[in-house]
Amino acid sequence: MKTYAKVLTIAGSDSGGGAGIQADLKTFAALGCYGSSVLTALTAQNTRQVTGIHPVPPPFIAEQLKAVLSDIGTDAVKIGMLHSAEVIITVAEVLAQFNAPNIVVDPVMVAKSGDKLLQDEAIDALKTYLLPMATLITPNLPEASVLLGHPIETFADMPMAADELAQLLPGSVLVKGGHLDTAESSDLLYISPTDRHWFPTARIDTQNSHGTGCTLSSAIAAGLAKGLPLPEAVGTAKDYLTGALKAGADYSLGHGHGPVHHFFNYWS
């Protein structure tokens, strides 16, 4: 019998379909993986705004995790925003119980407005319980700033930020440069002091950029689930996201920031 490359996403639901669990599952499918999901929150949102959030109680998050991991299992895990310290601790405990492999943490902590989405105790829990389990974390510059407690704003700041973030975990760090005011959006993958990889990508002029962080981290997890080395998994994920952004730029959906085109390789 054949087997699937399996990826589990632990994140919130986006009713508009562009980010969160929905974007993760689309990405897994587009990249040839079987996706399973654990919902941490329900949101009422569209391309313009979030109008409501309904958190899932931590015991039921644990029940979902145990149901998936005790039967289906997984080859990689993608983690999105976890809204409280209790949820973070719950997720970390169950993943440790099942020795889950290839954990990719997208530390969604800062809104586009610049407002922090997590209270300080939740950020402390993230650093204490979850980041030490991560194979890779994928902070953008505002998120790196929150984790480190000082501003990370320029291209020159990124290597220093990667060095500092590496002290928080045994795994690797992908510092994303999407917030840079430059012609290229360069990401830095830090594996060790002597093993670093830059991924420069030309910026794409599009309003349809909702869910890019979710999509990138999910694509990296899919690559790891399929057995790719980390640098290749990141490079392949970057190529996939670039293609999805380019293809999605030609579409109109909603009246705000629309989604990327997750299935650009299959239909247009």
C-alpha cells in the first residue's frame, strides 16, 4: 500500500478562506501532501476585516490533537497563532507526548496595524514551551522584534536577529524580510553560525497578499514532510509562494486584501 506525506496544521479558521487552516490545507494539497487540522479558534473574517473570534477551549484542542496523532500521525507540523499561554502549553504537551516531528512555528503575534496579538504571558509561554521544540520558526521583522524585545527593522538587523533568536531554540530560524522597504524581499535562513542561506525574491505588485505567512510556513512543512533538507524545503516553499502571488495578482475577490492562488499549478 502507498502512503501519504502527512502534515498537521494547528491554527485558527479563516472564514474567508485566504489564511489560517484553510490556506494551510490548500497548500498541503497543492504540494502533494495529506493535510489534517486542529482548530484553535474560529474567526468571522473576510478580505477587509475580522469581525469576531471564538476561541476553542484548550481541553478540546488537546482532544483534537490526540485524535489525529494517535491514529493518522504526521510527518510534519505547522503551528499558527495560539491565542493564550494555556493553549500554547496544551499544544506543546501533546506534541511532546507523541514525539511529533518537523515542527514549523509561524509565531503570529503582531497585527498589520502593529498591535500585539498576544499578551506578555503568552509570549513567555511560547518562548518557554514551544520554541524549544521547533525545527524551524518563521518570524517576520515585527515578530522578531517582539521575541527579542528590541526593534528589528533593517536588512542589516537580520543577521543579528537570527543569531539572537537561535539562542531561544535548538532548531533553525527563518527571518522574513517582507516588511523591508526594499526592491527585494529577502529572507535569511539560519541553521548554524556557519550555515546561513539568503533567499532574495523580487517583490510582486499585488493587493492579494492575505495569508502569505501561513502559506509559506505550510509549504515549508510540506517539504519537510516529503523528506527535503531544510534549505531545499525553504527554497521550494519560497518558489511556490512567489508563483501563488503572481497568479493571484490577476484575480479580484472581495473588496480588501484577497488571497494568493494556491492552485496556480492546476488551474487558472
